[in-house]
Amino acid sequence: MNNHVAARTLAGLLAASGAALALAQQPAPAPSFAPSNLSPKGVQSIAANCAMCHGTAGRAAANSPLASLAGKSRDEIAQSMAQFKSGQRPATVMHQIAKGYTDDEIAALAAYFAGLPR
């Protein structure tokens, strides 16, 4: 191989490794999630996540320190979730859970639980 070809090959390798280094230093793109399903069945599915702590259909067990959600006012539920999400309201896990929901999902959950009988 003559010197000219070797120099061009070396320059190409250096350029490629520089480009790879630049790509490696860029932050990874945010993951793409599926859009919310705010249909009645979708909201019911999201609300099922609350059952572990707040009881089936939003009715906490008797003498539970956790709030029942069924039949509470829509505004009260939405406001509580917003306060958990922002960190204004103290919580053990609700602040982390609330951060996982969009404002539209919170509004849909609030309407869902408000519409359930106590």
C-alpha cells in the first residue's frame, strides 16, 4: 500500500472514530411511549392500578388509613393528585405514582372515581 492510500485510510478511520465518539456523548433519546387510552375501558384499566392500596372499585378496606376514592368529588381527587405530583402533599409512594400520569389521565381518573358509588 502506498503512503497516499495509507494516509487516506487512516484519515477515514480517525473521522469514523471521531463521529462515533460524538454520538456516544449525546444523550440517549427519550423513550417513546404509547399514547394514553382515555376511552372508558382505558380509564378503567388505569384505575385498576389504584386497587392495591385504595381497594377494588376505589373502596378502601374498613379502618384503612388510606382514602377511599369512590364517590369523592372529582375536584378533590384531581387536586390531591396534582399536589402529590408536584410534591406539595407529603406521601410515601403517591408522589412517585402521580408523576406517572398525565394531567389528562388524572382528570379522567378523578371523573371515573367520582362517578362510582361510595
